Amino acid sequence: MPPSPLAGEGARRAGEGGDAAKHERLKTFARSMRHAPTEAERQLWLLLRNRRLVDFKFRRQVPIDHFIADFVCFSARLIVELDGGQHAESTYDTARDAYLRAQGFRILRIWNSDILARPDAVLDAVWAALHEAQS
């Protein structure tokens, strides 16, 4: 009998390693994030859920390729990201945004403190961004 292939060699079975397993882990992580939202995420979700902005349906903590978007409206191709201080000048966020823009999404970044202190202004900004897509 021939020896087993070295690590990294040989064929993979369906669902073993590779992109399928990574995607499944990402979906599981997104689900756990939906079950334990931050206070800012909870507040914004109360404003966006159940098509409260006319016909714009939002989903939260959505895997898109190898990223998780906080809130997504697929019909308007709009991603709304809530950011805390850890996101200031983040090179990861810059690369992530560039990738998502290349996929046809627009990104609206909102500071956590803004949704907590001025929810009406945030809702106005989301509304304006949604209607930019219609123009």
C-alpha cells in the first residue's frame, strides 16, 4: 500500500477544508453575532428591520464572500457598517471596503456613538444613501 500523501497534497472530499468549510464557519460566526448584538447594532436594527424604510429590506450580519457585513440592503447594493474606535484608520477596513466596492456595493460607515446619540440623523443618512442608488 502506498504511503499517505504529505500534508497539503492529495484530493479533498466535499466539504473538507477549502472554501466550503471557511464559508460554513463564517455563517456560524455571523449567526452568533446576530444573537449577541452590540447596543449600537441593536438600536440600528430597530430602525431598519421589517422594511421600515418603505420597500428596502435589510439583513444583518451577512456573510459576503469572506467578510461579514453589519447591515445589507441587496436591492440598493448598500452596506451599512457600524464602527467603534477600533475602526479608526483601519487598513483592514480600507482593503475590505475596496473589495466590497469592486463587487458593486456602496458602503456607509456610521460611528456607534452617532446611532446612540442621534438616531434620527443616522436614519436620514441611511435614507439618503438608499436613494442615491435610485438616481
